[in-house]
Amino acid sequence: MANETVRLAEYATSLRYEDLPPEVVQRAKDCITDTVAVIVLGNDLPWSRIVAAYAQRIGAGGRSRILGAEGPTLHAPAAALANGTLAHAFESDNLTKPGAGVHPGATLLPPGLAVAQERGSSGRALITAVVAGFEVMYRIGFATKHSNERRGFHAPGTTGPFGAAVAAGVLLGLDAPRMTNALGIAGSLAGGLMEFARSGTGAMVKRLHLGRAAESGVLAASLAADGFTGPRSVIEGEAGFLKVFCTEWNLDDVTRGLGSEFATLKLCLKRFPVHMTAQTAVQAVLELQADHGFTGTDVDRVTVAGTERMATINNIADPTDIMMAQYSIPFCVALALFRDPRDPASFDDSALSDAAIRAMCGRVTIIVADPPTKVAGASIVTILLKDGRSVTKEVDEFNGTPARPLDRAELREKFMTLTRARYGAAAAGLFDRLQNLENEADLGWVGA
């Protein structure tokens, strides 16, 4: 009888750095580099400060850092909680394409780095742990067919603990039976509800889902290392993850290509600090402006055709705070017409009260594409200009997807933009060091 949970654990514990093709190592380093930047950016936000202060109160005395922050070093679970929350604090963290309801950077680097700093592990060990966690977590997430989120769960809060447990477990040196237990424990730590999107209130909790996933992974792996057990069939069992959290799933996807195909190559870096569903629409707005030379003041109204989710969950016409605004496709499209959406500074509190953006937000209509777009997440943007012209563009991929990856210069530009306030000119040296992480014997310097 097939046992998907055990197969995942056996794969993760057998993976070695030497097994990784150069392109997979590079994508893992890109994931790590990008995530360090978004964590540093997240430090200055009020919801981040609340979680960081809590982590410092409960976790002081360890060797792990909250990246880019002043204060004591922490025990690994507290550092993972803070860094996971900060990584998702401003909708800038990386995802995957095709999507699988996972946030690899926010749920793999924080637990992995926390354990690596605690144990004095090398850059190669961290890279291996991130890839192992990515391969396991992506497959679990892809198997859900997004039905966990349609049911009302915030997907990365449910898939994240599995990837985090693997990343932490690899660095703790778990064998296959203990890694199986770590996955079994992680399944009982999965959670996160979408009510923040339905009610339009409490969006801070969305950020916490990623922090809790990261923290849960350290907890699960640490307990398993000491002999604590969890169900060996946590993914596929009758009361396991897929059958409890999901209304639709494909169990074959959990192990499809395992060991022969690297899901890590599906890493998707965001260039705009907006929800994944708004990325292609914002990309289309910028490309239409470049093609036709209009500004926001020239626009009468906008129609965005996309998925059912885009037309329902992310169709928020009147967001009440900047967190919900980044989740709102109408707001993100409106902002892109008047400000540079690549710069996180464009999404400050003044954007919420900007009369031009607010007025345009009410003139952005989101509909379900008929027929559906060929590529999930694509947007067909039609802009009606005040002079009577109508311009349309369909965007399937945005800058940062595997089909349109950011090159080294673009990744550096994003890194420098996100970290300039904290590190100034020293950010360039940090970027170069992270991009050569395989040569680092110790990681205590990351985030200092």
C-alpha cells in the first residue's frame, strides 16, 4: 500500500547538496535572497512590530535573529515566528507558478535559517533544506487543487507547516522515521482562515498565518527529533490533510516527479507588492501606459477580466486599510495608474486617502473572463480613455514568473529597494554574499 507521507519523508532526508543541479541551487539562492529583503522591509510595519516584540519577549536567549532588527537573538521557534510574519508583511514575498497555495520563502527560510543559526550550519546545508522543503510543500499544495482555500482556509497557513517541518528537520539531521513524525505533527498545526478577506477587517492575521507556519515547522521537527510521534499517514489518511482540509484533491500529485523533477524551478518572484491575483493586471496597466503614453488622469474606466476568484474574493472596491488594499485588484490597478507599483513606498498610508486613486478604484470593474483565460491568473485589461479610445492587453505572465524571470540586475534592484532604509550602501555587499551562499561556513551574519 502506497504511503505518500513516508515517501515524502524518505525523499527529504535522502536529498544531498551534491544532488542539486546548478539551476536549482540558483533558484534556491534567489528564493533566500528575495526573502531576506522582504523580511527586512517588513520590520518597519506596525503589525510586524507587534509580532517581533512578542517574539522577543518569549524567545530571548537563543542564537537566531529577527532579520534587520535591533534586539536580542532568539531561540529558533520565536525567530521563525517573527521572520515568517515579516516575510509576508507587505505582499512582497515569493510564490510559485503554477500556483499551489504555497509561499516558499516565507515558510521555508525563516524556520531553516533559525535552526541553521542555532546550530551553526553552513550555506550549503540551508540551500539543501530549502529545496527539500520546497519539493515536499509544493507537491502537497498542488495536490489540493486550491480547494482548501475555496473552502475558507488560507492555503499557505495549511501547507506551510509541512514545508517548514521539512526545512527544519533536514537541518536537525532527522532520519526518515523522524521526518515522517515531523510531517505527522505538522499536520495538526496547520490552520488559517480567510475571514479577513470576507469581512474586510483584521487583515493583520493574514501575515500571522505565515509566521505560525514557520514556527510550527520548527516545533514539529524539534519534537520529532526527541522522539515525539505523529500519524504516518497525515497527508493521505481518512482523517488526514487532504480529506479534511480539501473538497477536491489528486493524491498522485503528492509524489509525482519526486526525485526526477524539481518544483523549486517553479519559484515566482513578485515585482509588485500586491496579491498574486493582481500581478498580471498591474503588469498590463504598465505595459499599456508604455505602449500608448497615457496617464491616470486620462483614464475614464477600467475593466479587468480574469478568474472567478479575482471577480469575487479580490474584488474589493473600498479597502479600509493598506493591507486590504494590497489584496484588492481594483485598488492595485488604480494605484498603478498614478504611482510606481514597483516601489513599496507607493503603498503608504497616503495612497488610501489619495482622492484620484480612490475615485479610480470605484471605476475599475472586475469580471470573469468569458471564455476563461488560457493561463490561470491571466488578466485581460481594457482601459477606456477620456478621449474615446479603448486599449486592451492580455497578460499571462508578469515579470518574475518562471517564463519571465527576473535577471540578476532586476533581483538586485528589488533587493536594494527593499533594504536601502536598513542597510544603505552595505546592502550591495549583503546581496552578493547571499548570492554566493554555498561558500559560507556559518550563517550567523545573516540579518545582522
